[in-house]
Amino acid sequence: MKETNKADVLLGLQWGDEGKGKIVDVLTPHYKVVARFQGGPNAGHTLFFENKKYILHTIPSGIFHKGCVNVVGNGVVIDPYIFSQEIGQLGFSTEELQESLYVCSKAHLILPSHRLLDAAYEYNKGNSKIGSTLKGIGPAYTDKVARTGMRLADAFASDFQAKYDHLKNEHIRLAGSLGFDATELKLDGLDFEAYEKAWLLGLEHLKSLPVVQSELFINETLDKGARVLAEGAQGTLLDIDFGSYPYVTSSSTIAAGACTGLGLAPSRIGDVFGIFKAYCTRVGSGPFPTELHDENGDHLREVGQEFGSTTGRPRRCGWLDLPALKYAVMINGVNHLIMTKADVLNQMKTLKVCVAYRVGDKEYDILPFSINPGQLVPVYDTLPGWEKDLDKIETFEELPPALLDYIRKVEEFVNVPVDIISTGPDRKQILVRKGSGILKRLSVNKD
């Protein structure tokens, strides 16, 4: 039987914000198709190149490479207004968009009233707020599971307006029962009626793009021998099933999510690239065992510019959590690790990494989700910092010995090699380990 081509998966191993956008951008020249498989405009993938900064929320991060087809898969939820705004910042011609950006007909739509419901639900949680981005993600996925949602395909149907009005009115009724009034809420600075008008215009823009069935398109691409990269959003520890529930997102952020979010069989998953920061961050509520509330945490936030690219909120910062990383590697089947933001630690004299958790007189070497996070006491190993800028380093092997020791500590704990390290925000600030064979392998049979 002829061996078939497989899709590689790239995803985050922490609580999101690991730098996935940059790494996808770096790897894209080795792929014909880059496809988002879950999440929505709650994602914020930041790219720096040619002295410009771009933040992508729904569009895959391979969009800036000519010849690459970017697919928004069936597992993604789309807000047409935000999507249209995002397209506008690209500066692409209509012809360029038609060639480079496809959308799945099965992708669900985020209605303006979904955002209304999101705000109403979060408000009514009081002190138990999850930290939602208020983009309507949760309510949209709720309607999807409840079989009441609207997909992009519905926008082409003759009864679209009737379906839209019915669902909108139901959302407004639910929000009203929670004490929320649609007329009182501002959505991206617009009142509900103005946002709805802009949303409908955005929907027309969305409909003008090539609309495909992602499961057919992706599998046919692989059958032709071309390479596909599945791009994840958020991070493993925010997964709806395996994250720190209930402080999670509403979709499957792990490698298995690429199967349901694009229509791939498990046997068609190839390499899994796991991205992690050299330290940890989290936005919103939820457990964070290694969180720092001192000058070290402030240093990480300030030097790392740790503010949400979607919400602008300051990120919570802490030391690298190896048990949590090991768990994420296991659940995803990661076989290539990529470390980002090592440069943020450049000036720190000593560093700590969590190697276990203590609860009373018992230690755990894997993240115990069943235990009250407030009872967890991190067990740290202390390592020397490298206290050296990385700007002029040109190869992985030239990295400071202390940084190589830091990398080795990670590899020994999770038993997977760190093959790529990012030393700054620009797409050029990337070092690939000699002998890893990643780029050489990827260069074969791109098309």
C-alpha cells in the first residue's frame, strides 16, 4: 500500500501566548498549506518582520508568504466583522486574497448577540469569572454543540435572515434574563445596532473569499503530495477537556483537535511541534502554580512585553513549569520542542524551574488537576542565568553554556529534544539545532 503524506501540527504547550505565530511564519516556506483548526478571534498571533508588527486573530500565520494557501478550518468560529478588519490590515489585493485565503463552509459564525451573551455570562459569574476575552467564543461553541448555531454555509441560504433573527432574539432574551440590555453594551466601541450593521457587511466580505470543505481540501492536498501545517491557537493547558477546567477555552487545543477541526484521520498526523516559552504566562483567571508576585514577575512582564495581544490585559508571569510541560508533551505526542522568548531571561542572574509540586508531605511530578491549586507548593531547582545578550549569536551551538544547560534540563525532564530556539521577536531571530534535520526534512517535497 502506498504511503500517504501527513499533516504536521504546531501548537502551544502552556496557557497560550507561546509565540506560535512567529514559528508558523518561519516554517511556512516549507509548506503548501497552513490551516487553523480551532479557536477564533480570542487568539492573537503576533508577527514581526521588516520593522512592522502584525497581529492575526483568525487568519492563519502563513498568510504573508506568497504561494501558501491559508485555510480557516471547520473547527474555527468566525466573527465576520473582526475577520474583515483583520483582512484590511493585510493590505492585500482582491486577487491576492483569492489565491491565499480559503474559508471552510462548515466554520461556525459568531453573531453580535453571542458577544452580548458572553458579557452577560461573565458578568454574572461575579468573583468566579473565567477571564473571557468577551469575543463570543464560548456562546458560539455552545450553540454549535446544541445544534442551534449558524455556519458560513447558512449565509448563502435563502432563509439566512430568518435564522439569524431567530437566534439573535433568543440570545437577547437570555441576556435580558440575566439583567443585560443589548443597548447598553459597546462592542469594539460600537453600539449593538452599529456593530450588527458592520458585522453584516463583514459577512459579505467573508462570502467573497473561496469557500471550501476543509476536510476535502486538506486531504486532497495531502494526496497530491503537498505539505500541510495545522496551526493551533491558545495552548494545551486551556484545552476544554485536558486544561485547568473550568478556566479553559471552549475548543480542543491539542493535537487531536486538528483531526476534528480540519477533518483529518489520526493516521494522517505527522510531526507535532510543541511551542513553549522559557518561562510561563497566563491571561485571566485559573491556577498558575509558579506565578510570581515579586520583582522577577515584574521583570518578565516588562522585558517580555507580556500584555495580551487580543485583550491588552497584563499577563500573569512565572517560572517555567516542567511537570505541566511534560503533561502537555504527553497529551499531544510532541516530537519536536521549540523554545521562545529565551532573550527575556538574558539579564537574570539566577533562574528557577519547577520540577515537582508538594501537597503536605507528598510530591507530584505531573500536574494534578484534581487537587485544589491553592494547596500546590512548587518545588524548584535553581540554575545560573547566562547574563548575556543573544542578538549576535548565529548558531544554536554558540548559545551561552548556561542557556544550553537550561535547555538540557528541559530535555531531560520531558524526554523530547529542543530543536529550535527563538532569540527575539523578529522572524530572523531563530536558531535551529545542528543535526535536528527539521528544515532539511521539511524542504523535501513541499509541493
